[in-house]
Amino acid sequence: MPERSKSSSVSNLPLILDIDDFKGDFSFDALFGNLVNELLPSFQEEEADTAGGHGLGGTEALPNGHARASSDAAKFAQGDSIPLFPEVDALLSLFKDSCKELIDLRKQVDGKLYNLKKEVSTQDAKHRKTLTELEKGVDGLFDSFARLDSRISSVGQTAAKIGDHLQSADAQRETASQTIELVKYLMEFNSSPGDLMELSPLFSDDSRVAEAASIAQKLRSFAEEDIARAVPSVVGSATASRGLEVAVANLQEYCNELENRLLSRFDAASQRRELSTMSECAKILSQFNRGSSAMQHYVATRPMFIDVEIMNSDTRLVLGDQGSQASPSNVARGLSSLYKEITDTVRKEAATIMAVFPSPNDVMSILVQRVLEQGVTALLDKLLVKPSLVNPPPMEEGGLLLYLRMLAVAYEKTQELARELRAVGCGDLDVEGLTESLFSSHMDEYPEHEQASLGQLYQAKLDELRAENQNVSDSTGTIGRSKGASVASSHQQISVAVVTEFVRWNEEALTRCTLFSSQPATLAANVKAVFTCLLDQVSQYITDGLERARDSLTEAATMRERFVLGTNLSRRVAAAAASAAEAAAAAGESSFRSFMVAVQRCGSSVAIVQQYFANSISRLLLPVDGAHAASCEEMATAMSSAEGAAYKGLQQCIETVMAEVERLLSAEQKATDYRSPDDGMAPDHRPTNACTRVVAYLSRVLEAAFTALEGLNKQAFLTELGNRLYKGLLNHWQKFTFNPSGGLRLKRDITEYGEFVRSFNAPSVDEKFELLGILANVFIVAPESLSSLFEGTPSIRKDAQRFIQLREDYKSAKLASRLSSLWSGSG
């Protein structure tokens, strides 16, 4: 920083500024302070005083920031002429000198910057030139490396080829050496037929059996191939090869002898459980036909295949003692126990096989195949004897169902055994396919046996029901037959429990279908066949039940015809006819109730079958196109016969009811009911006795119909019955003559009938009985008012014309001529 001597003159000493003062943390305030400190010492003191505060001797602040003492004011007041800022000239001189030096410094700096730029530009040009030369040198170096790499690769390939040739040459040398050895051994075997005494020690040394076996197999293969090549060649070549035939024979004899010797050693080691020796023998034997003889021999010598006592014990475990009939549950338990023993035995053998044989999977495949084809097959042949479809076993011996249940148990348990054996290990053996083949003879005719079994069960159930019904008939005898009360009860009624039993049989058969059928198409075909049996059985059973109930209605109708004897009867004959009519009525009512019960149970049975189809059959048929729709159509067809029998029976029920209604009306309706004498007494507003009896009968007998029928069937039946009742009443009243009081009595009967038929919920029937009430007014009104009755209801004019003719005053009042214009207008 610039420094100035305090004793020197301000204007004569130069200002000294250094470029270094502007480097680093440069502060203009510090530079300015250093310049003026020597010239303004009082400025520093006043600054210090100002920083100390305003309470020191009454100082006063100036506008430029300097403090001024109060004595200065007194001096100004006294008129002294001292300058206000005497250092200003020195400061101006200082500032001018500083500017000059700053300008000189700037020129120096600019000169240095120019030199530096010029030097940097020169160095940059040199650097660029150097980089260019380096890039060219690097490119050349890369090219050199590429040529070197190519050369190294070429040399490496040449070395590899040389190595391959050396390796091939060594292999050929080794092969030639081995061939020489083999030819030497072959000449030994070619010496004379059957002479194995002069062979090298290699072939008799027990410690070198593996090597001997390997060499013998190589010699045998070579000799056999040579003979095979010589067969189509010329006679001379064939003659030259005849010597190898001797070698082949000797080698075969030696290999057989060696193989037998190894098998004997293997058996001895097996008896002692020396696994290491067994493994060594098995490894050597694997060179003979891939070890098949050793594997077959090991499996064949297992106790489970050769011990007769073990096999008999297995049979007793499943079938029980000889002479006793085994049940499916006992067979299931026996098979579970036996198959568990077999699995445990195979698992133990698997541990030995894994430790002994070089190809354990092949041995396990042979073992499991032998278990299924020998042990299991022998047991199944004793357990499952396929019955004849022509002469099936009787139900007393279990029938076809026992065979099917045994088949299902054996199939399911054997499938479980196959899965267990698969888990233990069976190599590449298709154990599931092999298990299926064990049952192939039974699966071929399974659907036929299942259908025949269901038919046998159905026939046995029908025989049982007939026997029960016969016992009931024999015990009751003819008690009550004279009154007709037991006509319906003598016939066997439909039972929902029996239909439920049919479904239960079918469910069991369906379970077997699912068990035996793995393919969806086969399963659907078997299920459809089984379900068809159920449809046939239920259809036949309920149709026969409805027909038996119809027979009761027919018998009751026959009884009704017996009392229609005529009109000129003696009192005794009339009483007998009345008694017969009562018996026929009782029989008809009983038959009606019986048929309604049959219809109700028929509907319940059909509902059970439909629910079974929806819950169990549908899901099995849906995966196969068209199967579900075909079964639905078949179900509708099967039930059509029952629907036909039900329709005919309901028609007979209507005939039965109407016959009894007509009998009651004929017996109870009196002529005086509608033509009461004009004796001045008040008219009787009660319904007639005939009406009361008819309504009571209908209420009693139709209670069964209301309970048994439902939906559209109920509506159609009641509508038809209501229409028949309407027509029957119209025909009945045509037999009587009516006076006004009788007309009132008739209207009361019509009201009674109308109130009853309203319970039918048949609007068309209600409308007809309402019109009957209007029609009855023709007996009540005066003759001159008749024409006004039909102004609002022209549809009843035809019936009204017939009713008017029944008026007591029809002729006396000359109503025919009086109403002729009305009838002609309506025509």
C-alpha cells in the first residue's frame, strides 16, 4: 500500500502504488484510507469522537459527517478567517498523482496481458501440432497391434491343428495298440471250438473280471460285425471269415460262463447284504445286454414274487377266509393294508437298487411293472370275476351291484397304489397307463353292466313292492269291499321314498362313471346312459302308479252303472239300488282322493329327478356339445307318458265328481223346491237341500285337488270342472217348473254355487255363474218386464228363452207370443 513520510512535503513526494495491492481481497475503502490518512489526521480523531457519542462536550454533527467543537462556533462568531477545509489542495494533488500512477499501472497490466496472450497463442499452436502427430502415432500403433493379434491368432490356430493332429495320432496309436491286443486275444479265442483252457490269465483272474468282460464284449462285437459283412461277399472272403465263427462261439460261451459266475457272486453278496460287492457285480454285468439279465434276475428273486406263503397271505388279507363272501368295505380295508405293504417293500428295495445298480431307474421300472403285472393282476383275477349279462348273479348273492362295487373299490385302491409307486420311483414306466390296462377287460363292458345292474335293482324293488301289497291285501281280505271303501286302497300307491331310492342308485352309479371315465366325451356318454335308466325307471313307475289309480276310478265308474236300473222298481229293489249308489259314491270319492295323492306324489317325484339332473348331471354333460340339450329333451320325452296318464286320470276325476253331483241333484232336488205353494207363508230364503249337499260334497272332495295340484295344472282342472258344473246345473234345472217364490229359491242356490266356485280363481267360471244369477230373474219379474231384463246382457237371450219356458205362467200369460218380437230381434 502507498506510504508517505509525515515530515515530507505533500506535493514533492511521489505516490507509490504496487500492482500487488490489487490482488487477492482488494478493498477500495482500504486503498482510499491509506492515501488520505497522512493528510487528515484530525479526520481520524473526529471519526473516533463521533463513534463515541454525542454526549461528550457538546459536539455538533456537520453535513459531511465531521464533528465540530463548540469553540469553532465561537471563532466564527468572532469573525476569524480560517478556511473551513484547508487540506483540500493537498488532497487534490494527491488524487491527481494517484490517477497518473493508476494509469501507468493499467498500461503495464495491459502490456503484460498482450504478451501473455501472444505467448499462449504460440504455445496453443505448438500443442495442436503435437496432438496431431500423437494421433498419427497412435493410429499406427493400433495397426501394429491388429497385425500382431492376427498373427497370434494364426499361430494359435496352427498350434491347435498341430495339437489335434497329435491327439488324433496318439488316439490312433492307442487304438492300434488296443487293436493289437484285441487281435491277440481274438486269436486265442479262435484256436479251437470249446477250448477255453489256453486263454490269457486276464480271462481267469477274478481281480480283473471287469477288464475281461469289457474285452470279451469288444471281441464279440468285432467278430459278429465281421461275419455280418462277410455274408454277402464272395466265397473266398466267406471262407476267410469262417475262423471268426469259432471265435464268436467261444466268446459267447465265455461271456455266458462269466455272466453266470457274476450272477452267482451277485446272489451270494445279496444274501449277505454286501452292497459294495453287489454294486461291483452289477456294474460289470451292465456290459452284458446293458445289464438286463442282472436286473431281471434281481427282481425275479424278490420274496414277494416267489414266496407262496406271502402270496397266499396277501390273498387272505383281501378276500378273507376261503368260502366266505367278501364285502366291498372289507375288501377296501384289505386292499389298503396290502397296497401299503407293497409300497413299503418297494421303497425298501428302491434304497438297495439306488446303492447297487448303475441304472437304478431301469431296475425300478422292471420292479414296479412286475408288481403290477404279477402280484396285483393275480389278486384282481381272484377278486373280480366278470358276471354274465345273460345270466346275472341273483340279488340274494349281491347281484351285479356287488361286482360293480368290488370293481370300483379295486380300481380306486389300485390307482392310489400307482400314485404311491410313482412317488417312490418307477423310471420311465407309464405306471398310470399300465394300471388302466389291468382293468381294460372290465371297462369294455362297464356301461352295459351298470345299466343291467340298475335294471336288476329296479325289478327287485318292484317284486318287493308287489309282495308287500299282496301281504296287505291278504291281511285285509274283503272287509269293507261291499261299501266300496277299499277299492282304491287295494291298489299300490306311488311312493316318493321309492323314487328317492331310484335316484340314490343312480347317484352311486354316477360316482362310478366319474371314477372310471377320464375323458369328457366318455364320461358324458356313460352318464347319459345311466341317467336314461333313471328316466325310464321313474317314468315307468309313476306311469304305472297313475294307471293303477285310474283303474280305481274305472272300477268306481263301473259300480255307479250298476244302480241305474230304471224307474218302475219295487221298494225293496229301490232300497238296494240306493245302497249300491251310496257304495259307488264312496268308492268314487275314495278313488278321487287316491288319484290326487298319486298326482301329487308324481309331481314330487318329477321334481326330485329334475333337481338331481340340475345338481349332478348337468355339470358332467355341459363340456360335451349337445349332450346337455339331448338329455333335457330325453327327460321331457320320458315324462310325457306320465303326463298323458295324469291328464286322462284328471278327466276321469271330473267325470267322477260330476256323476256324484248329478246323483245328489237327482236324489235330493224336489219339484216343490222351485214351485212352492202360494199358502200365504213367508218364502224360504235358504238354499235347497240338494244345493247344500252338492256344495258340501264338492268342498269335501276337492280339498284333495287343492292340495295335490298347483300352477297351471290346478287352474286348468278347476276351470274345466267349473264349466262342467255350470252345464250340469243348466241341464238339471231344465227338469223343473218355477214360480216367483221358486225363482227366489233358485237365485239363492245360484248364489251358493257362485260363492263356492269363486274359490277356483277362474274368472271365466265366475262370469258364467254371475250370468246365471241374472238369468234366474226371469222367474221373478212380471211378464211385461221380461224384455227389459236382457237389454244390458244380450248374450244370455238364448238361455233365457229356454228358462222363460219353465215359468209356471208361460202358457197362461201367453209369453210365447208376447216375446216373439224379442226372440226374432235377437236372432
